[in-house]
Amino acid sequence: MYPTKEQKVLIDKHIESCRFIYNKLLELKIKKYTRDNTNMSAFDLMKVIPIIKKNNAWLKETNSQSLQNSAVEVDKAFKSFFKKITGFPRFKPKTIGGSFISYQNTYVDLRKSKLILPKFKSGINIKIHRSYCGDIKVIHVIKTSTCKYFTSIVVDDGIISIDKNNISFENTIGIDLGLDWFLSTSDGDKYKNPKERILYESKRKYLKNKFEKYGGARTKKRLLLIHEKQKNKRDDFLQKTSATIINNNKNIAIEDLDIKNMLKDLRYYKGIIGSSWGSFLIMLDYKSKYKGNNILKINKYDPSSKICSKCGNINEYLKISDRHWICSECDAVHDRDINAAINIKNIALNRTLSKELGFKNRN
């Protein structure tokens, strides 16, 4: 997005207003729950917004639908907490960036390359990343910490469901995630971990120490740009790698990793955080739904690395440092990661196909 100076001011007002309303509603919801044991729904919270607006006239400059979305976000945050998906909801601090959402009276003028939103009737200049087909449902306006503007558009394409692919040995691939090699496949392919965090680490530390000692807007901006470059490179790698895996294979077998528990080992904490396994698995999951791929998972306790994929012998003495090993039974030479990927594929297929056969036999 390329907003004018006046539009940038109005976008900042929308972001700050939504943050203000979110914190007010979160405070109210916490008080009601702790004092009266009353759980306020998103609809109940929306009823409070007009009262808050009466006492804060500057909120009228913001689109009302964007403010109402703050009530939905507070409700979602508490639901995620009670389901033990996230921690207790926290108040939003003042930051350089932020975002807001618009639902109705929004559209894109493809001829003029403009985004039309409530309160932005003249339209915001945009560069369209890719074409789309369908009805616009939600427009998400985002301002980054480096003062760049983007919009994410959610479109209803009218597709109700996609048929899932048939599961067989030939159209399934096993994947083993790692640190030195980001992932290895049962076909013998390996994807090198770019490790952009290490590439920028010395410069990031220098700028961080400089900002903590002397401050300065220029140093802060350079530090934020380093963080942004790291994130962009990482996201680019994850998007391209996940798309390659999904497009070239009909079914994917993967280990159900307990990433939170693995982060407790401080030796591998930085490596796991830098690899972004969680983000990669999320990308695989949502992209598979558009392509009809099946994601097959094996238990995190299955010894996929220790099993010989040739004869099934288990190497109880295998260490994490052993990247290659020889089976004591059949003398097969194994690459640890590729062997694990083959075992993940075999275990996942055996369990999935046996369940299907059992279900058919019962019928």
C-alpha cells in the first residue's frame, strides 16, 4: 500500500483506536469475570463500545466495524486461553506498527489500483501482489514496525470442498525436520537450513548494544530493518519449501513434534526457534487443504531415527551426534535424516492403511 500523508495519519488513528478499545474491553472482561464471575461474550462487549465512544470523541474518526472487531479479538483471546492454546490475554502496548480490519463497504478498483475503505473514500494506492477471483469478505490493513503498509484480502472463491487424494505407497513422501538440514525426504532429497539468523547475528548484536547504550532513532530503525530482513528471508524460504513439498507430492507423512517441550533443551533452543518448524507445519496444513493432500502424522515417541529402514533392527546406541550409522544386522549404511524420513513414511502408511482395512472389514 502507498498511502498519502493524510491517509497515513488516518491509518495510525485506526490502529491506535483499535488498540485503545481492545485494552478497555479486555480490562472490563477481566473485572466482570473476577468480581461477578460473569463471562461477557463478543456481542456483550460490542454493546459497551458506544459508551466508550461517548467519553472519547476522537474514536468517531475510526470506522465502527474496525472497533467492533476488537471485541471479537478479546473474545477469541479468552477462548484460546481456556482451550489452553495460548496464555492469558495481555494488554496491547503502544508500538510503531499495528493493524485493523474492515468488513463492509470495501472493494478494490482494479483499473485504478486503489483500495476503497470506509473513511478512505478517495482510495489508497496499492500494488496488487496477485489476481483473485471471488467476493471480498475481510480486508486487513497492516503497518509494519519499519513503517511499511500492506493489506491482506480474504476472498470467498465459492469452492465448498476439495476431494482428498487416495493414500498409497507411491504417492506419499516422508519428511524429517532437522537443524543443519531443514528437512530430509524419504526420496533422498535434503533442504539446507538457510540460517539467516546466524548471518545477521553479529550486526544485530552490535546495533542492539549500541541502541541500549546510546539510543537514537536511526539506530533503532536499522535494528528494526535487520529484524524485518531476517523475517522476510525466513518466510520466503518456508513458503517456497512448503509449496514445493505440497505441489510435488499428493500425501505427506511427518512426525507430530512436541516443539514446546523440545525448546526446554537450551542446547537446541536457538536452532529450533530459528528454523520455525511450527510455522512450516502450519503452512503445510493450510496448503494441503487447497490441494487435497493428506497430512499423515506419527507419534512423537516412535524411534524413527533408530530403526533400520531395511531390516527393522533398532539401534539403541544411536547418539544425536551420529549423522551416519551402519546397521549391525544387515550392514546397511544410513544417513540419519533420510533413514528417519523413510521410517516416518512407513510407520504412517502402515497405521493409516491398517485402520482403513479394519474399517472396511467391520462393514
